[in-house]
Amino acid sequence: MRAIVTGAAGFIGSHLSESLARAGHDVVGIDAFTDYYDRALKDRNAAAVTAAGATVRELDLATADLHDVVAGADVIFHFAGQPGLSASTPLASYVRNNITATERLLAAVEATASQAFFVNIATSSVYGAMATEPETVLPAPTSHYGITKLAAEHLAMAAHSQRGLAACSLRIFSVFGPRERPEKLFPLLIRSITEDRPFPLFEGAREHERSFTYVGDIVEGCVAAWERREAVTGEVVNLGTEACYRTTEGIDIVQELMGQEARFDMKPRRPGDQMRTSASIAKARRLLGYAPSTSLRDGLEAEVAWFTRP
């Protein structure tokens, strides 16, 4: 199998790229290495992907010629995009990196008459403040991130329904684990404790409820989407865990694992943040045989070990 993974130097994309390469597949990773966070972290991820036997190319999906890249691909996993809920990130960045980039990638696939299976990576943020329902519920995103990721999903699904592209979209829920983006809850908490500096905590965040899903379980779901592509073509599928935890439970586990309490710096409530996510995964179980198995504690133990290793 020849696989293209966009966002291959990012958090989940690097794990999937590494896993596919170690399984013996021909993997080409694409990443723009944007300055959303420290490039050194992405370089570290890319090095692990390359060491596993994959190729990583630095390309911007919004501007680069993509035809030669996608030619001959059997499957494309599209992780790349503008992440996060940062108030300092303008809407134009979300439009460029989530909508324009996806449209250009789809256009390149269709122009090459490729038979590639297109796996769009969406997000629980498309559901809005309460992401607890099955895929049949009407999305109601409350952030620029969720709005533009929903638009990208619609582009992929329209390419399938209107022009016959084999595609599906996976909506992922609160992924955590080694290599997690540095501005997310657990990496920030781990680094704050390690460096003995205040941890920024948004008002009300302790009581948020999340389907914290270990990255390895998400990788297994993505691979299953390829292996069972006939079953999921044209489908939107939630990938997460049915286990739901309050944020404060995760904070307590990290503090226990590190043997030290954090000092909290309370911040105003963050606009567009989700109050509760609880992944409804009956469809994923039925179509993909999906069965996430990693507990929050076990996953956090792996994450703390990765972030604190020399």
C-alpha cells in the first residue's frame, strides 16, 4: 500500500505515519511545518517518522503543486489543518489551512484520476458545545476551528456524493498521548510542573467532561477505515472513547504520576470551548470493529514518560 499522510509531523499524523511504515507500507508524509508551535517539536516527530522508514516532504497544501504527490496513492489520510481555539489565530488562517488546503488536495486527487481512498480527519468540535450525540445529529460548531473543519468535511463528502471519490470522514474526540501539541491541557500541565511555573487554567475548565482518547486507539481506527473502506465509503464516523472524565480527574492523575502539585493561574473562560464530549461510537464499532482500550491513567502514564524523558 502507498499511503499519503498530511500533517505527518504533527501529533496524530506522526503516530499514524510511523505505524504504517513499521508495518511495511510505502508512506509519504506531508507537512507545512508552520509556526503555530515550535518547529523543533515537529522536526523531532518527523525524525521518528523517517526512522520508521517513511518519507517526509515539506509542502504547503494551500500553495504547492500536489498532483505528483498524490499520483499513485492507494490511500490519503488528511490530518493537516489549522488547529486550536486560540483567540490570537485569525479566521483567515482557519479558512486557508482547513478549507482551501482541503479543496486543493481533493482537486489534485480528482485531477490525477486517482483511485485513492480519501480519509478526512474531522473533529468532535463540529458538534458544538455538547459533543455527545451520534453522527446523525445536526452539527452546530461554536468556534472558527469547528466551523472550518466542518466545511472541510463537507468538501470531502461532496467529492464522494457528487463526483464519485471514495471517501469517508472520521470525527475524532479529545486525543492525548506522547507528542501531543504543546498548548494542549496535558503537555502544558506536565511542562508547568516540570519547570515549576504557574499552569494557565481557564475558568470552568476543571468541570469540563471529555472523551479523552489515547492516540494509539485513534491510529487503530484510522487503519481500520482503510482496511474496511468498502464499509465506510461515504460515511461520517465518530472515533473516540465512550469513557467520559472530568478535566480535574486528568489533572489529578498527572499530579500523582509526577509526585508534585501544579500552581494554577486562572484565566477567563475561553470562547468556543466545549463543555462536554462523550463519543457515541456505535457506528465505529459496527463498521470498523473499533474497540478503544487504553484507559486515561495508562495513556497519561505514557504521555508523562515521553514528555519528561531526558
